[in-house]
Amino acid sequence: TALSSRGVPSRGGGVFAAMSSTESKLAEVIQRVFRVTLTDPGADGAAGGDLLYLESLAIELVSEGAEPPFLVTEPLLERALIARLSLTADAMPERWRSDPEHAPFPWLLASFARCDAESRKTRSRDEAFAAAHADCLRQCFEYCVSYSGLLLNPTMAGMFPQPPAFENRGPLQLFDAMKGAGAFERITGEAGGLPSGFLDLLGARFEHEGLEEILGPVLAQLPSLIKGVSPLGETHRPLSLLCQIAASKPCAAAMSKHERWRPDSRSAALFGGAALSRPDGRRFEEECLLGPFFQCAALPDDPPPNLVGPNGVPMPMPGAARRPLEPDVRQQCFADLDRRRAGELEASYSAIRGVSKTVREGLYQALYVMLRHGGDVRESVVAWLASNCDANVGRSKMQIASEVCASHGGAFNLSSVATRLAAPFADPNTGKFRKIDPDYVRSTRFCRLDMSDTTRVALSDAEAKTNALIEDEEAATCGDSLDKNKNAGAAPYGFICECFFLTARAMHLGYVKCAAEHTSLAREVQDRARQMEDVDAMRDSWAASIPGGPSQFQMAQFERRVAEMKAELERAKSNYAMFEATLLDPETLGEAARFYRLGGGRATGGAGG
């Protein structure tokens, strides 16, 4: 195990024998990587430099018959690590107590980074030394990861002493390192992030030994990095971290098993994975791990118009309003549109399309690499896509109830990512479209989507019930073999077939609904502009119609209402511009056109033309 000691060889060889040149060089590498030494720095500490003197281990070696000076060689490496990890902050020299690496996990993480830097240095021409150097660094990597996992695992808490602030954070120390917070800022920099390869090795090492306990709290906090952030804000770091986790198969598996991966899965029925109590689209978007990531878009989510009470005072709709993402796209790019020149407006369009593309690319890469892992991870991704669509079935209605549906941005990003996932078989030249089977949506056993509210063409209720009865009879005839296929996730139809219908559903709820909203906004802008013209035209006649002229209070009330109407018109124009910048992106239009060409061709018996 990671805690087992390699022991101390006899005086005739190993640790206590005269070291060769290669062993001496490797000992220097180990000292640089872990910043430890077995050489007494003296009273003033000058001889130790920035290295920490492991006095307890040096005393042990003397008691075992060795004579100083000592070097931290490979046979002594694990003993040195345990000695270092066993030190309390009070037992360290004064200068080390303020060092960012005084706590165990920051020290191991920084040591991993130094080990990575050593591995990138120019290799020696001496092949024997190069091989020994690589083996030594490989061992250093393994120790850094193994002991980091023991420190982060909440079930192993208390194994090594840690400062209270770090011990209280527990596995969230990994999250702090990811975002470069606290003591980790001086190690990882303000940009944050883990050293290259650390997460992959951590996942591989602890896949069956507590990885879910280590990553669970980290994954729960991950959405907070992008929650409430617009594409104009800091999106690179959270998306990079999401992609790093998704790229590691063990970490991706842990994420797909997290309770917040698919909130409705906690109340799933025993057969078929159908949710007993499905959350609405808005709650799904807020609760699931990927919700805040998909919500990051340059689309407005204004609440529906306020109801007017009997006294003429507007009554806000409870729960419908959403806080705008920051930085506010409307204020940054589409304020005072009437005063903007065409070139300035086009620059705003280009900027919005650029940052939005970065967000969608990160989301696509995360889901794509998880699908590539196959097995349970792929199954979880497909189930998440279906659950997202089912939770937002309300977006298919004429009037969207924003208090129970996902945001326009979340639905649009979902449809955009889905079309990217469907792109490989959207090309008619590949012939993959032949795997699309329309029987999938008629299946009550294998179709993941809830199609109960979907308009059926050439299929009556009686025929739908008959199909369900036939399918149940076939299931009873086939017995356990069909149940196994069912639990495996619609295996009879395959991923291409499922992806096609999931994408079609996502497009209907996302891109198509946003396009309808865009058209509605165009009419709203025209109507409000006409109202403003009418008000301006009637200003003089209104004043003349009042005997003795309007009072000061009446004029103030009139002007206040005019100002409100101007603000509403300006907001409608900026909303229209935000939808236009997003929906009319040439790349987005191309992806949608290719998918619907596939759908149209498939409906007519082909896939091209």
C-alpha cells in the first residue's frame, strides 16, 4: 500500500553504501522535487536553503547505524515522505510556517508540478541515467498522487496532521486548487488549475478506492464557478475544469454517478429508469451539475408581462424573474441601439458570437469525450439528454411558463450541442442515417423520451395503445433477455437512432422555440414603436382636451408613462438584437440546416439531395 515502508537495507549496501554518481544525481532531483533534506542546516538554517530538514528521520538513520551526511535516495523516499507528512506546523521552522507549502496537500501538489517540470528538462545522453531518471520521477508522481488521495479522502481523515483550515476543507482542497483560491493561489497562480496529468493519475489510482468520496464535494461545488456568469465573463477556467474531469474515464464515471448529475434519477422507477417524480425544467437546470454550464448564453430571459391589478398597478409574476447573467450582455453590447452605428453593432454581434462559440465548444467537448468512454458513462450522458428534454416539455407550448422551464440559453445550448453530436451521421455520404428507426419513438419500452404530449401524425390513440399491447406481449414472450436489453439502455436501436431523436426533440425545445421568440420580438418592436408614435402625436391634443390645461401632477404622470414606454421599446429592441446575434450565427445556422436536411431526407425515404 501507499503507507508501507520499503525498509532500510543493511549497512553493506543500498541506503548506507557509498553512492554512485547516478544515485547522487537522482537524490538531488528528489530534493528539488519535494524540497526536503536530511542534512542539518545548522543553527541559522543557511545550509538548508529552501529545503525542509527532516530531523526525525535523520535521527532514526543514526540510530540504525548510519553515518551522516545523508541524502534522500529512492530507497529512503517513502520514509522521507511519511516523516514530512507527520510534521505539524508547530514543529516546522519559523520560515516554513508562512510558506504556501506548509500544509500537506499544497506541498504534494506543488511537488507534483516540480516533478512534471523535471520530466520536461533536456534528457541526458546517458541512456542508463535517462532510464533511471524516468523511473525515479515515475515513482515521485505515484507517491504524490497516492498520498494526496489519502489526505483528500474524508474516510481517511486524521491519518496525517493538517492545519485546521485545510483539514476543515477536506476534499474541497482539491476544488480550491482547481480555482486557485487561498493558499493555492501562490502555488497554481490566479488562473488556478491542477498540474498536467494530476487528475488522470488520481482517477486511475483511486478508481475503486474512494474516488467518488474525493470528487463528490468537488463536483457539487463545480457549477458555482460559472453560475450566473455570461459568455462575456470568466468561462475558460470552469469549462476547462469540466473538460479535464470528463476526459478522465474514472472521474467521468464518478461525475455520472453523482446525485446531482441527473436529479430525477434519484426517484427513478425500478423498471425502465422512468422518474416517479420528475423535476420541472427550471429546477433541473438549477440543480443538475451541468445546468449552470448550459445556462451560460447571450440570450435574455425576461419574465412574462406583468398582470395589471384592479387598481391599475402591475403585479409581478412570482418566481418568473431571473437575474441577468454578469457581465450583462444587454448593457455591454446592446444598450442605446438607436445611437449605435452599423459597424459598432456588427462588432457587438461578432463579439457575442465568438464568446458564445467558446462556451458551446467546451460543452460539446465535455459530453463528446464522455460518450467516447462508452459503457455506463455513455449511458449516463444519453439519459441526461433525455431527462433534460423531458423536464422542459413545457417549452413546446405556445406560451412558455418561465418559472417551470429552463432558460432560453440553456435550451439553445442543449440543441446546439446535440446537433454537433449528431453531425457525424448527418452527412448522407456516410450512410449512417440508415440506422435511424422510426419505431423508436413508438416504443413504450425503449424510447427514453416522454412522447405523451407530442402531436402524432397518422397514429390514433387506439393504434398507440395497440402498439403498446403488442410490445408488452413480445416482452413477455422474450422473457429475461428483453429485460436485460432494456436495462442496458435501448440497445436494439443503437446510439445513432437515439441521438437523432434526442437531437430532434432538443431542437424543437431549443433552437426552434428561440426562433419563434425572435419572430415574436420583431412584432413586439413594431407594435411598441407604433404606440410611441401615437403617443407623441396625441401629446398636444391630450393637453388641449383638459379644461385649463393639465396640472403639474398630470404632466409628470404622463411623462413618466412615456419614459416607461421608451424603456420597454429599448428593452424589446435589445432582446431582439441578442436573439439575432445568437440565432443567425452562420455556423449555428449551418448545423441546424444540416440536421433538418437529414430529418427531411429521412422522412421522404432518403437522406440527401
